Amino acid sequence: MLHAHSALRFLVLGLGSIGLVVFGLGQLQNKPFSKGARVIGSVFAGLTHLQAVLGLGVVISGVWYPRLIGHLVMMLAAAVVLQVFLTLNRRKPTPGHLFPLLGTALALLLMVGGTFAIGRHPFEATVFGSTPAAPSTP
């Protein structure tokens, strides 16, 4: 489960980056919110939720060290913030790109911060090697 959680982050971060570009360009060019933009937001949110569930599964399966508290809080906050902004946008009479852009940007910032909270870099390739040991506390 840890390997799935670790590998999925590349899809989550990649799709979030694509979302930033799509939502940013849509906002700058004042384009109407398209079905494609909605799909990108929905898939990004779905993958983020899957990532959160896998992460909770990793913790439940017994992987725990104190730095995970900050990681869990920031990652769950990222999923909630993203969902709130996308839901608010969907409920607007005329959905736009601003709310998805803000939600995606905040979620990605929280994800990067949550990764740093456990002493790792978001693009560190731990999935293909051995499972890294929990960092020692000073």
C-alpha cells in the first residue's frame, strides 16, 4: 500500500500542475468554463481523495512516526480545500476558472508542504527502490 501511495503522488502532482495551466490560461483568456476543465478538476480531486485514503491505509497498517502528524494534517487539508473550491465553483450559476485555480494552487502548496513535513522532497523517487526508513528524530 505504501508503494501505491508513493507512486500515485506523481499522477496527483502532474495532474494538479496540468490543472494549474488549464485553469490559469482559462482565467487569463477569460474563456468560459469547459467540460474539459471540469473533468481535469474532477479527476484531480478524485486522485487526491484516493491518495488520502491510501495514506490513511498506510497509517492504519502500522507505518507511524511523529512527523506523520504534520503530513496527515496538511494532506487532508489539501483534499478538503480542493473539494470545497471545486464544489463552490460547480454551484455558481456560471462556473469559472478562478475557484478551480485557487483550489488547485492551495492544494498543491499544502501537498508540497506535507511532503516536506516528513523530510522528503515531493519528487523524490522512493517508490522504485526500497522503502525508506522512518527519519530519526533528534
